Amino acid sequence: MAQGTDLNMIPIYIMGKLHYVPEGLTIMRAMEHAGYRLVRGVGCRGGFCGACATVYRVEGDHRLHMALACQALALPNMHLTQLPYFPARKATYDLEEISDPAMAAIDLYPELANCLGCNSCNKACPQDLKVMEYVAAMLRGDLREAAELSFDCVMCGLCTARCPAEITQYQAAMYARRAFGRFASPRPVHLEDRLKELAEGRWDQEVERLTHLTTDELKALYVSRDMETPTGGFAKAVG
Amino acid sequence: MRPSLRLLEATRPQRMREAFPRMSPEEKTALLEAFHPDFRADGMREIRVGPNRGDHTPHEFADQLEARSRIDPDQIDLERIDHDVDVLVIGGGGGGSTAALIAQEHGARVLLATKLRHGDSNTTMAEGGIAAASHRHDSPYLHYLDTMGGGRYMNKPELVQALVMDAPIVLDWLLRLGVMFDREPDGTLICSLAGGQSRKRIHSAKDYSGLEMMRVLRDECRNRGVPVLEFSPAVELIVDERGCCAGAVLYSFDTSRYLIVRARTVVLATGGIGRLHIQGFPTTNHYGATADGLVIAYRAGARLLYMDAIQYHPTGAAWPEQMLGWLCTEALRGTGAHLVNVEGKRFINELETRDATSSAIIREVDHRGKGVRTPAGNHGVWLDTPMIDMLGGEGKIHRLFAGLERRFKSYGIDMTREPLLVYPTQHYQNGGVEMVDAEGRTTVPNLFVAGEVGGGVQGRNRLGGNSLVDIFVFGRRAGRAAALQAKEVEPARLTLDHVREYHRHLSEAGILNGRVSPLLLPDYTTVQPASGARS
């Protein structure tokens, strides 16, 4: 995609300054095309990390929009700024010391109770998460619901920036998921068994022996092993 | 695209009934030598300075080695120490965060310095999951065999031994930290396959596996008060007068100042190389993956291993244009999706190792002319994702691959109903700073490495699932060893003589190109998207 005149160029305003960029670029690539060498406001470029939280309005529309710059497309007559950092409170805790995980959520984040039910967080979330609903779930003591509703959170902080009740939703949800992951499921029996085997040295000699084999000896074992298949069952390693 | 799509749908019932044979070792070797980018002689050149002089490496990385420091050693006052710690951890991804937590647990005063924000890393972007032999029908023995075979038997045995024996322990550590792995109601950990893994041993957290682990580790670092310095990349290591690593010079992006960190030991966990766009490939990697750690360790005298072995993930998105090079997790193939050419035919067993699968796609597209042309004029092959729901029941894609589904949907592609177009994308650096023992030691005393920046664990080709386990296993080992060793180290005079010496070697080799390194950040203001900087 060359910077030629054959492309449809669209006007965008980056922090108030007009630039023309090719149509079809993400906001991030549009900023780079305009000459910004990003340091803050850029991260994985894949929608995982939440570094590129962006706020914008489009001319003719009174509404404020939120997006990840690496995901959303630049639009004609868009006025934007990035929000690469926003002050947010994170409660600290020791997971090992927590006796009542659901109650602890409220102790750690009492401001959850101030939720006004205004829906601003939901409208802000670039992942389309039900933020207000997971806040409600935490207030009800339903950590499973809170963990599952918040699972796709990239912690960009836009919900927190918009919250009139000054809740740090994404940090509260971080606690909910950890508490859920740590306490909700029974311990996996198969892993317990394997850990016990390892502690007893069950695999020490067999693996140690492999480290002393020649490449040809390893190859012979490698090609003769059986392979589990996606649908279950086993197949030969070769052929 | 349309006629080919109809062929793919027509052949699907038959394909779903038939098994595709796996290659013999001889067939695989021939395929790699003919089609893998590592074997393109014009993509590589000889390294002319430093400990690996005479080895071959891709031009893009050689450029980073054949460059002067960003700093003039004569302008840096090493007496003015900004931070004085026991263990300096460089890099705030999964490996660095783990090393910092464990070093602190062992009583060390720790500083974690990172180039961007804490957590900004390839760890965050890992979709598939973490390999560990946790199930009864699996074993560390098989995990060892798979990893060695996948690495073409060039892995260091003692490192693979540590990897597979620690893997279940690391899994337990992550569970106790509250990582939300995919589970059955009875607590059983759900596993899938990856290419070359002979058992279902990839433990996932939907297709946000790495993000989930990273945000838990970052949260734990904050809970435990691990000091973190963000937006402060290391631009050189500091070596003391005895030749031991003793800290680093950091550059503060925010204040444009250099900071001196004195440390008794250093753990380097700076990750990979993808943003150098080796051989012009797009990459799945993070913005910060610019080989910084490799460059500064090399100047400090560390030997590198297998820096000519680059991993291309078989299934980067080839369409839509905005997602070019985007990772489409191996778990899609692990749960049954076929690779299909323009004629609707399979051409490789989808669960061959990544080097072989990528080579087969390159052969199909670039040499046999059986790729599918995208509207933008690129070529790829089909990844038949609708098969996943057909095999595993309606809703499986939504349950396991919600992130990917969302992204494609935003461009009007419903991967539950239509296949994706894919082509290999640069994904991983198989080699790195040579690890000389299973605690992450290097050839430079008091310098440790963990994760992708280290070389030796993965041989010349890493298996899916083996990088997340690598960063935690060796993050823990390096963190512990660095903390224990720090107690033995007596501080000595700090120097940057190794930088002066490196500059002298560059001059002697006639390398006077004006380049400086490490790169720190790619520049996409001048390089336009279609010429490499694709996502």
C-alpha cells in the first residue's frame, strides 16, 4: 500500500491536528502513516494487551467512542486521542491468606457498591464485555459469573476512565478471576498424581537415560512412538 | 476464492473420513532443505565480529550485530548509580516477571526493568497454551522425546530434561496463583494437541492463554511489591573489571536520560526478534520484539546459538489485509481443522512440526501454484475451521477460540461457517544466547537468561506449547540461581570496556556503516504496511 495519490485518502484529526491517511488502515497504522513513532499507546498490535486505548468522536455525531487503536479502523473526520495511562487503584492481597474469596472482593474493592448502573463501562469496553454485569456479580458474591464475564478483559482501563462511581472495574475483575481460578475447581487429580510421581523420582531414571542416548538411538524411539489424534485414539508416528 | 471454497466444501466429507500420512524423517529433511526459509542462502550472511564470528544469520539480525552502541562509553558516568540491587531482571514478560518473583522470594533486592509496560511481551500474545505431561497417558519421557525430535535433536539434553521434569510443577504453580485454565467440572485440565506433540498436553485458557498467565503474574508482582521500571529499555550491559556482568545502562523513553543500574547478577529476559521482519516476513510478535537482549549480551561477550534457525508459524492470517501475519493458533489444527489447497485437497498432516508444516505451505503456494489468491493479491491456503464445530459439536469454536472469532468477525468473516486463508508468519527465534546450564547461565559470568532470548532448550525448531513452559521453567530457575549467586558476588569496578572493544573490532573488520543498535522499536512511519511491517 504505497503512499500514492491513487488511494482514497481520508481526513483524521490526531489530538486536533489534521492528517490525510489512506482509507482502510487501523487507527494505529493511520497514526504511523501520519508520522507518529509510537512509544506509549502501542503494544502487541494484536488486541491482547490494552496499551492502545483510544477515545474519539466523529464529526456529526455527539457520542464519544472508545476503541483499541490496533483493532479499530480510522474513519473520515475522526477526532482522536490515545489514553495510554489512567490512574487506577489496585488492591494488594495474598491469595494464600484469603478465607472467604467472595467476601474478600468487597473488602478489597468496597467502591464496587457505589455502582450507579449507568452502563458507561459497558459502552466504553472495546472488547464488548458486560462490565456492569460483572460488577453486579461481584457484589452478589458470584465470582464464577464475574470471572467468566470478565475473562476477555485486556485491562486497557477505559471502563475505569469513564466510571462516575470511580470504580476500578478491571482490577477488581483481576482479583475475581484469580480467586475463581484458585478456589473454585476441585484440584486436578491427574496433576496431583504426576506431582507425586515426580516427587518420588518415578521418572528420574527414564528421562536421565534419554539424555545419554545418541541422536540415532533417539530417532529410533521417536519414529516408533504412537501419536494421539485430535479425535481421540492413536496413530503411528510415521506413515 | 469462491470456486475454490466450493471445492473445499465438496471434499470435506471425504477428507474428514481419511487420515493423512505423516512424513518419514527423510521426507521431512528433504522438504525443509527445499522450502524452509532457513535454507535460503541469500537470506543469510556471515557474522564478521564477536564470539560467533563465522556463523551465519539472517541479514536483518546481522545488521543489528554489525552496528555501534547507542551510547558513547566515554559520555557515561558509571559512578553515578541510579539503582543498586542484587538482581536486575531485564524484560517484563512472562520469563522476566517469573524470575523477579522467584529472585525476591529467595531474599534478593530485585529491580525489573522493561522497555514498554510491565507485561508488554510475546507472552501476552500466546494463544494456544502451555505444554506439560500432566495426564496419566502422557509422561515426561514422551515430552522429552517429542521436544528433541521437534528440535531436530539439536536441543541441549540437560535443558530439555529440566523443561519436561519441571513442566507439571510449573503448571501447579500457575494454578495456585489463580490462572483460569480450561477445566472439566471435576477439575480435570482440558488439553489439546500441537504439531509434533504426541499427546494432548497443551493446557489452555481459551485462546487468551498467554494473556491470562501474564496478567496473573503482573498482578502477583504488584501484590508482592516487586519494583518495576517501565519504559526503560536496557541499551548496554555493564561488565565489571573482572569480566562479570554487573548491571546495565537503561534509557528512559520518558525523560531521554540514561540510568545506571548496578547489580550483582542480571537475568536477561527480553524475548525475540520478530519485529526485525526476517526475510521480509510479517510477524506475530509484539512491537518490542527487536532482539535487544541478544545484541547487548553479544557485545558483552556472550555466545549465541542457532541464530540461523527462525520459526515461521504455519498459520498466519493471509486475509483480511488488516490482519496479515496474524497468529491463528495451532490449537485450531489441534482440534481438527485441515489445511487445504486451491483444489480442495490436503497436502500435509496438519500436526507435523511447525518447520515442516510451514515448508509444505510454502511449497504448495510458491512452488506448486496451488495457493488461493486473496482479493489483495497475496496467496495462502485454506484452514478449514468449520470442521472444528463439526467434529466437536456446535459452539466449540466459540468456547475455545472466542478471541480469534471476534477479530475475524469484525472484518465480516465468520470462522465457524467459512475457512480462513493462511500463510506462514515469523513467530519465534529458536536459538538465542547460549545457555550453558539448566539454571540459565551463559558464557558471561553472572549473566543469566530465561525464555525466548535464551538458546538451547528448543534446538532448531520449537514445538507448540513449549515456549510458555520454557519461560516459567527457566524464569524460575534463573531467578533462583541469580538470587543465590548474588549473595556470593563482591562488587567490583564497573566498566563499559567491552563496548569500546566491540567498536574496535567493528572498525578492524571495516564495518563503518553508521548504524546503531539495539533497535528498541521498529519504525513504521516510513516503512509502509505491505513491505514487511504488516500488522
